Amino acid sequence: MTGRFPLYTDADVYGPLILALRRRGWDLVGAIDVYPPGTADAVHFERAARDSRILMSNDPDMEVIPNRWLADGRPFRGLILWPQEHYKRMSYAQLVARIEALRALTAPGHPPEAVKVDSTLHAAAVTRRATALARV
């Protein structure tokens, strides 16, 4: 489907969500596909950046890395971050729909450097030039 960006999921993203995204046609590489359990967050983030993929994570500590990269002026494709509590409040279909809604935040050829889905189910697309906020 047009507008889908390539994804990389860290080890905290649940397997059924990964399968649901793949069934919907998302180009997705999972952390468990390329690294052993316990691999550091920075390794996953660097891999996603190197492969020009948006990293998906449920690890709140992951937010520190893109903030540091933005401060250093290092480019990366993006980050989708949400709390694990969403797995209790939302079905996998609802989570997939929220992720698919993020496509509206990414203009072709100009993806945000960071996308955060927070506990209020909003997504913020953060760039060095501007901040856009959209309900997902």
C-alpha cells in the first residue's frame, strides 16, 4: 500500500502485532530476526537507522536515543513508541490501525525523525524544523 514506511521492531513489540503488520503488507524486520535476546537498545536503533527503517518500541528508555541523535544532528528515519499498557486496552487490529494512521504524518520522501505514540493515543511527528501533532 502506498505510503507505508519500512519498520524495524525491537524485542519489546509483541509477536502477534508483528504478524498482523506483516499480514497487512508492511515491510518489517524484527529484532529477533537479526539479533539475540538482550541486545542493547542502541544496537537496534542504529540498525534501524542504517537500514532506513522506522523503529517501533514499547521500551520507554528507547526515547533517550533519538533525542540524543536529534541533538547531535544525526539522521534517522523515525521512532514509533507507545506504552505496553496499550496491549491491555487495545486489540492488535486497533494497534495496526493506529500505526497505519501514522502514514498521514509522513510526506513521501520526507519522513519525520521521530514519531511517538503516547499514553493518550496521540502521535507526534518531530523534525528539526517543526513539530506536528495528530490524533491516531
